Amino acid sequence: MSTEKITVQEMGEDSDMWLITGTTDAHSADEAVRDWFENATGETIEAFQDADDLVEFTIRFRKDWHWLPGNDPLNPMDEAALVYPNEEPWALSNIPSIGPFSGFLVQA
């Protein structure tokens, strides 16, 4: 019995990037995106992208993701930025962040 609570969060406006948390398994992240996409749109990602073959995702796992809140104090997650400070040390300078946390960034 699995105890994973996988969450899928759509990123951006192009329906081609998602943040997956609650698992450390890339295959589970891939399946979670496919299931989420089909539930959200009623079609497979392959049909949406008019692809002849299985859409292959670029999947990056990191343990140091941080959210930088957006400018609206009433809705700080609106326009929030997803960063990883080990490669973007400027990102956390004097700005309160939410994190760190682990997850996959999945892109079609």
C-alpha cells in the first residue's frame, strides 16, 4: 500500500509544465501529470499536442525548490516564482521564501 500523496500543480500559461510533489519517483511523476492532464482536459496530452507518438517529458528532481511570493500581499502565490537557490543565490537575498521542498518539474 502506497502512502504517497502526489500533488500536481500546473505552471505557466501554456499547459506544458507542472510541479509534482509528494513522490521521489520519476515514473510516478510522469503518470501523475498524464492523469492530471486527462482529468483536467478530457483528452490525453498526446491528443492535445496532436502528437503521433507518446509525449516524452523533461523531468527534473530537486530537493531545494523555494517559492518566492508574488507582489500581492493578499494573494502571495499569484505570480509566485519557483527557484532553486543553490544555482540562483540572488533569489533568496532579503526576500522571505517558502521552502525548501522536494519535487519534480515536468515539462512537455
